[in-house]
Amino acid sequence: MSASPASVDWRKSKYCPNGRNCVEVASLPGARVAIRNSTLGDQSPMLDIQDWHEFLAKIAGRVEVGH
């Protein structure tokens, strides 16, 4: 991933309690999405998702992993 944690615009849900201990998402070039743990901020590892809709379907259990 070419983007650094500090160079992207991170967003978290308005439902995040007290603004901490949440998952944050950011748009990346090439229609990719990054995910990180807000507790660690810029020190958090980033997960680079190539296909956001497929990722959501997989975690919702609607698509078998590896297909």
C-alpha cells in the first residue's frame, strides 16, 4: 500500500462510543478502502481492501472465502 496512515482521511461511525475503540475506514486510490483500529491511530496496521462490497459480503457470511 502506498498511502501512509497519516496521509488519508480516516472516518469512524457516529455510533462509536466516546470516539475511541472503533474501526476506522478511509478511501484509497484505485477505489480501495483501508481499515484500521482507532485505538492505535497512526500506529495501527492498515488492512487494504480491494473490493469493499465483496469484503462486506464475506464478513456477513454471504460469500465463501476463496471464491
